Amino acid sequence: MKHRIIFAVLMSFTLSLMMSAWITYVNIGLHPDFVSFWMHAWVLAWPAAGIISFIAGPFLHGLAHKIAAKM
């Protein structure tokens, strides 16, 4: 369980940080307040990404394993 929690925190941190940067850039470009907008979006996204990662992670890991086994 400890590994699952740590993995969910690290994965959600990384994905939410990078995705919020990309979506902020797509929406507003390199605005002078880009970092401020990005950090606001990231603070909102990380908790949601963490919960989703923790809940969906085991199912998706198993699904990926089944798909890879069939290839």
C-alpha cells in the first residue's frame, strides 16, 4: 500500500505539472503572467490527478499487462 500511495503522488505530481503547463500555454501562450496562471491551474489539478491515479492506477496497470500479454 505504501508503494501505491507514493507512486500515485509522484505520477500525479508529474502529469498534472506537465499537463497544466501545456494547457495553460495552449490557452494563453507565453503571457507575462504565465507562471502564475500555470501554478494556479496546477494547484487545482494535482489533488484531482492524485485521487484519479490512486483509484484508477491498479485497474490500468492490470489492463496494460493484459494488453501487452496479447501483443
